[in-house]
Amino acid sequence: MTDTKVERLGEFRGNDLADLCDAAEVAIVAGGGFGWLQPPRRDVMEAYWRGTLLVPGRTVIVGRLDGVIAGAAQLVRPRPNAEAQSFAVQVSTFFMAPWARGHALAPAILEACEDVARREGFTVLNMDVRETQERAIQIFEESGYVRWGTHPKYERFAGEYIAGHYYMKDL
């Protein structure tokens, strides 16, 4: 039996940083790159993840499979001077390592993001995803997110544009 757990990551303990980098790298290679087309050098990836824990207004939620970080999402709050958008929060950098799929961790990470946002008084959660992320789109729609728009030139890969979809959910 596999053990799954979703939690807010406040600091790196043990192998957390290596696990997070490993999971992100295989997710990028599998096409879930959250901006990267190829995994960056390991020192760049490590610096990125270390930095996420230092950015004010950002929370990293991770999913663990048998104790190993297998996926993550970031909850990004609006800038302090963005009063008109102060009700909404963004989910970013949401991914799951291919080897960990099928254990309901991705929906659990998304639900944890929603729970944090609700506790903090946000009423809307926004996210975007490239059209090729079919399983992520399915999870969003099954979780009650509404697609409100599509950007035909959301990303570019190998000289070709890929569309992206924008989602929101009232909390």
C-alpha cells in the first residue's frame, strides 16, 4: 500500500530539495514544464526551488508518495498594491512526476491550495495551463474550475505556438 500526503513546504528537510528537483525534471521532460522546455542545470533548479520558499506571498504545496516529493503547486497571492485584485489568488507551477500519477495526489494538492486560499479569505482561484496538458485540464474541470478563455499563442515550442487555457473557481 502506498502512503500519500499533501503538505505546505516551509523548509527543506532531508532529501526534499533533491526530490523536488527530480520530480520537476521528469515532469518537464514529460511535457509539464511550467515554462521550461527542457530541465535547467541542477544548480539552477535548486536555486529556483530555494527561492520559492523565500518569496513573500508565495506558498509551496507538495504531494508526497511514500515520503518522496512527487509533485507541487505554488499559491501566489496578489501584490500588496493590487487592491482591485486582492480577492483572487493564482495557482502556479503545478505538476506531478509521471511515476506518481494515478494516486490522486494532483487533485489533493489542488484541494490543499483551495483550502489555504479560503482560510486566508480569498474568494477566487485562477490558473492557466497549456492545451497539451490533458490530464491537468481534466482534473481542473472535475474540480469545478471554469475555463473562461484561451490564448492561441500561450507558449512556443520548437517554433510552433501552443494554445493555453485560463481557468477560475469561486471559492
